[in-house]
Amino acid sequence: MIGQLGARTVAGYYPIASELDVLPLLGLLHGVGTDLALPVTPTVRGPLKFRQWSPSDQLMQGRFGIMEPLEERLEVAPDAILVPMLAFNRAGHRLGYGGGYYDMTLRSLRARAKVTAIGVAFDEQETDALNDEAHDEALDWLLTPSKAQRVGE
């Protein structure tokens, strides 16, 4: 699915708590020549930044204890972003940790270029009890262990 998107740079995330671990997927993408990045949470509330990353790179603990690329790694603008979700619905609405970082980031990046947002979660995290809010950025794809589905299909 990600290969079909034609993305040159895919931003993943370093999983925390009960998030679905995308590191094996990122390793596969790296193995076929896809450039990778991981997010860096800013110290002042705002959009995430992304730094180049490969599976063999050393990481440092960033804000909120999340592992991120070292400061000397180049900042990049990804074509596709894997977005962790606590809950989601088939309409592409998601629930995150409440900081709004991914919504701000997608809005900022999409103002300059086409960026594909791929929500990632376990199948059991799907619910019908979510509604979108004015600040929410839509997901383009949903990725779970059992399926990859374009939103709206």
C-alpha cells in the first residue's frame, strides 16, 4: 500500500504505550530504498518536525519521553506520515493523545504540498463513537494488522 503512494519519504513514529509497533514496517521500507523520518516534538506547542532516520541510527529521548532522531540529523518534509491512533472510525477520524500535534502538523505540511496521512492502530481500536471537530485533519488511509483501506472505500 505505501509503495503504491509513490512516497519518497515516509515518516513513522517510535511506539509508546499500547501503540501498534511500526518499526518492522519501517525496516521493510528502508530495505526497499524508502527514505525514513521520525517526528520530533517541539518544546513550544506547534507542528511536529521530522528528522531523517534509519533503523540503525542512535536515538535520543525527547519531549514526553518519546525516542527521536539525534539533533544533527537533517530535517525533512515527508510525503506520507504514519499517524498513531488511540481510536478511529472508518470515516478517517481519529483520537490521539489530545495534544493536537498531528493535526497541526498535517495542516502545516498540506498547506505546502500533498501529504498522505495513514492512521495506524489495532483492529480492536475501531469505533463508531467518534466525531470530527473543526481542527481535525482527515486521514487518507487506515492501516491495521488485518487491512489497509483508503478512507471512504
